[in-house]
Amino acid sequence: MSLFKKVADFASSPQGRKVIDQAKKYASDPKNKEKIDQVKNKLFGKDGKSH
């Protein structure tokens, strides 16, 4: 089974939907959004392109 298929199966399961809802809630908080943006900028650079 491919990794994508496993991820898709998990995302459509009740447990997967719960995790996705929690992630959306976390990401919508302004403080957490800033943390996410900081990590993203560290990984990909300020312009959003990979190094």
C-alpha cells in the first residue's frame, strides 16, 4: 500500500478527522499561526522557496 493511500485512509477515518479538526483549530490561533510561520520561514526561507 502506498504512503499516500495510507494517509488518505487515515484522513477519512474518524480518528483522522479528529486530528485534522484539532490541527485546524491550532492553526487558526494567531499566536500559533505566528509560530507556524516562523518554522516555515526557517525551513523554506522568507520568500517561501526551498533552499
